[in-house]
Amino acid sequence: MSPPDYFLFPKLKMKLKRLHFVNVAEIQENVTDELKKVQKEELSTAFQKMYDGAKACIYMPMELILN
């Protein structure tokens, strides 16, 4: 499971690509602004997919992990 597997991270990456930030506060401000533009349904779906993926890894049978 990696962030590129989900809707949210590639979208943020594309919006912030090639921008240069002076400090962490500036990064936080830009990321927050971009997140506010994402519709609630899209954000909810992205986090649900991330949660489902994490849950699948946590409850994976031990036989699959060891092989």
C-alpha cells in the first residue's frame, strides 16, 4: 500500500509540483488551500479506500505474509 494508490496524494502532488516553499508553514498553507478545494465526497472516498487497504493488510492471513 502506497500513497500513489489513492486519489488524494497524486492530486495534491500535481497541484504543488514545481513550487518552491520557504518554510514548513508555507507548505502547510498551500496544502490546506488545495485540500479545501477537494469536494467532501472525493475526500471521503479517498480516506475510505486508504482505510480499507490498511484493514486488509492488518487482517491478512499469516500464510500469505510468510510466503
